[in-house]
Amino acid sequence: MVTCYLRYEIDPYKKAEFEHYGRLWIPLVERFGSAHHGYFLPYEGANDIAVAMFTFASLADYEAYRRKAADDPDCQAAFAYAEQTRCIVRHERSFMQPVFGKGEARTGFTP
């Protein structure tokens, strides 16, 4: 199991546009077999940092999603929306795996 952690620097004056962008992506990522954990917008503190997280069963599944998304018209439209609105200044991508407490080991993957 691998979770993609996306940290965005957004234009704070385009928070509504970024929220719309996030709402576009959640069902798209889920369509490709991920469990999406949501987009998290600035609330208190820095007003230009947002986060998104979604999990795939493996890094190979994530890479397959990236290949398919590159050719998907709905994904291309979501990318174009971000470019047109310029709501994203930059982003960073990290991959993480979960650690669970004693007796909480989880097997399998359920999106």
C-alpha cells in the first residue's frame, strides 16, 4: 500500500478555484482504483498551502494510473482548468506507507 501525499502552494486569492480543481480530481483518481482521502485547504495559519492524499495498492498501480490519466480526456480537462485559472503555484509529491498501532495491522487494500 502506498499513499501519494501532494503538497500544493496555491494562490490564496484563488482558493475557490483550487477547491473546484480538487473536486474534479477526487472521482477521477478513484476511477483508476485509488482510495482518495481528500483535499485539505488552508484554514488557520499559512493561507497558501493545501494538501491532498490518495492511496493505491502499490507503486506500480500508481504508475499505471499516471499513464492512463495522461490520455484520459477528463483528466486532461482538470489539468487544463488548473493551468487556465493559475490556482496552483507549485506542488510537491511524496510517497508514504502507513504504520499502524499494535493489533491494527491491516492487510489487503480496499479503495
